[in-house]
Amino acid sequence: MREIKFRVWDDVLGIREVDEISFCGGFCSVADEHETYELNLDNLMQYTGLKDRYDIEYCQDDIFIDGRTGYKYKVIKDIAAFWGEPTEPELMAEDYCKTLLCNINVMSEIIGNIHENPELME
């Protein structure tokens, strides 16, 4: 069974790993090696358990390039599964679709995330 891990986006400190987590309503309380703080669930990102061609773990909100097609995708969680959602559907024409992350080409590469690299979504 895979380890369930999270990271969070903090507007001041950037991306931080989570050591402990608890949920309450639309917020969560997280602790890392420095402090405990509350944040909106939209800033919480779960690792998928999968890795890209450079052995980097995919996480929600990561952006990657499919090594076979060259299309960019954002990692999302929907219907209890992780998906690659196209960031540029207008370039894909009839190829447009969400793809289960486990079906992504092994040559794919994480190039950033929506928080630190919002320009990759353009």
C-alpha cells in the first residue's frame, strides 16, 4: 500500500511538505517541521504515488508535458482518481480529453505547478 503524502502552498513561504494534517469544514490544519497553521483546502495537494521520467513524484496541481505528444497537462483529482487535464485544449482539437494519470507515457516530465509557475497555464 502506498504512503499517502501531502504538500501545501503558502503565499509567503511557497510549497511546504506536510508532516501532520487534520480537517475541519473547508479548512485544514497542517504541521511541518517549523510550525502548525490553518489553510484553505484549495492549497492542499496530494501526492499521486506515481513518478515522472526523472523519478519526481507527481502531485496535485503539478504541470507536466506528455513525452509522446508534447501536450501540457495539469494533475487534478476527480472521482477518486488522479487525472491529467489538458492546459491547452485549443491546441489539441479532437485529441482533447482528460487522461487517467496512470496511463500517462513514462517519458512525461513535470515542468512546474500552478502556484509557482502560473504562466505554464497560459
